Amino acid sequence: MSRIFEALQRSEAEKSGGTPLESMLATELLESVDRDTAEPVLNVTPQPVAQQPFAPQTMNPATVMVQQELGQFQSVPVAITPESRLVSLFDKEGLAAEKFRFLGVRLRQLQQARQLKKLLITSTLPEEGKSLVSANLAATLARRKQQKVLLLEGDLRRPVLSRQFGHPHVPGVTEWLYEGASPINSIYYLDGPGFWFLPAGRPPENPLELMQTGKLSSLLVQLTASFDWIIIDSPPLLPLADTSVWARLADGALLVVREGKTEKRQLQRGLAALDRSKLLGVVVNGFTGSDNSNYYSRYSPGAAGSDNGTAK
């Protein structure tokens, strides 16, 4: 478990003149485990929220967002099943959820030492688990009630989070970029997970061209004024260039790789595509190198009085 702290600690130390970051990434990888649970479906009933008019568009966008109460954003129902692998909600005592809690603690520590609010979650290729990591991390950070967490669906080509939350056709980033309206009103509060969600919206014909209009910077200025954390679930680094736009605007980045899928050559190309000064570490998804499940089961609630007797 200490490797989670060591990986990010060494990453931060190397930015101030320590060992090259490449050696850290080769030996200190953040381990995350995919685990299914057997808990019932979480049904969240929407809470009606009174809609208030937005402030005039002539005001500074950051000031507009600060003045708006986040409670005015619509609360939407979500139906999340254990098959979604959101372990931070369905398996809170499991090893995977524990890993995300350690990651959240370390990120909060880094936030006290450096500018870190807009966090990019990406991968080298599709289907390595970046969206899964993004959602679990957002749910973990949102457990601190005093912190306002926004999960931003930045993959405009193949958005999966909107579908996972049961709202695949709601407007979001794409519509705002087309209209250029200020402030944004397509943010939704997910009452069960406890964080806010900005969906990607309808997939545009040319996502990269739309993202390069310069409006994304204005969007993040607005969002930064109102949230403590902005978790950006971006597209994969290869073979497209969409993520480079998000990376320029982010404060830090985590790279997700999957054991048994990500090849060394692809990982090297992904690392080369990222700004090393912003790379905080690597998340290894589906790690099977060690089995700590028995250890954790001994110390989980209800372990006392089990077949093995008292915990050791």
C-alpha cells in the first residue's frame, strides 16, 4: 500500500531536482484492482431544485460562477449497478476502494503543496479503465463533504460516463462549445455518488477542431471558481490528439494502464505525449501481482468471530 504514497512523493520530489521521472514510473506504479460486488442496485431519487436565473453575461465568468449557488444545478436520478465496478460506492471495505482512498489522501497532500485542482485522467489506448478510475476517484474525493467535486466527461468522441449514469443524451460540453454561452448550465448533481457531473454531450463531427477554438479555457475558468476538484476523464493519448488540448489546461495528470493489455512500446509513446512536469504518476488497472484479499478480510467489519477466530 505504501507504494501509492511513494510513487507520487517521488514524482513530486523529482520535479525539484531528484531522480529522473522515468525511473519512478518504471518501478513505482499505483496499483488498482477491478472487483465485482453483489450489492443491490443503487436507485437515487431526484430532488427538485428551484431554478434561479443566471447573472448577466457581461460579468466576469469567474465572478458569475462564484455568485451562483451550486444547489441550483439540476439533481438527476442515477441507477448504478455493482456491474459498473464503482467500488468506491459498492465495495467500500474492499481492497480496490482502499487503494482509491490512499490515492485521494495523497492527492490532497499534493494539493496543499502545489496548484492542483484540474486533474486529467487519461490512458495510452481505449479500454484501459480511465473512465472507471475517474468515476471512482471522484466518488472518493466527494466523501469529504466540505469539498466540491466535479467529474467532467472530456471524451467527446466516445463518452461512456453519461451512459453509465443513465443519461446518454443530456447536453453538455459539446453544446456549450457550439453556443459559447456563459455561464454553463449543463452541470448535474448526482445525489447518490455525491458529486457534480458535466457530461460530454452529443458527439460533434470534428471534436478536435471544436476543442481548439479556445473556448475550453474559458469554460475551465468558470468551473475552477466553484469547485475544489475537477476530474477530467479525457480521451486516450493514442492515436488522437484530443487529450493534448485538455492536458495544456490541466494542473496535473494520471496515466492509466491495464496489466496484460498495455504494451511497453505504447506506454513509452504515451509518456512521450504528456508534459512530464504535470505527470503525477501511473495507475495500474487490473493488477494481479499480489493477493492481499485475505489480509484485508481479517481486518474488515465482521471479521471477528469468523472461521479463523480473532484477527491476527
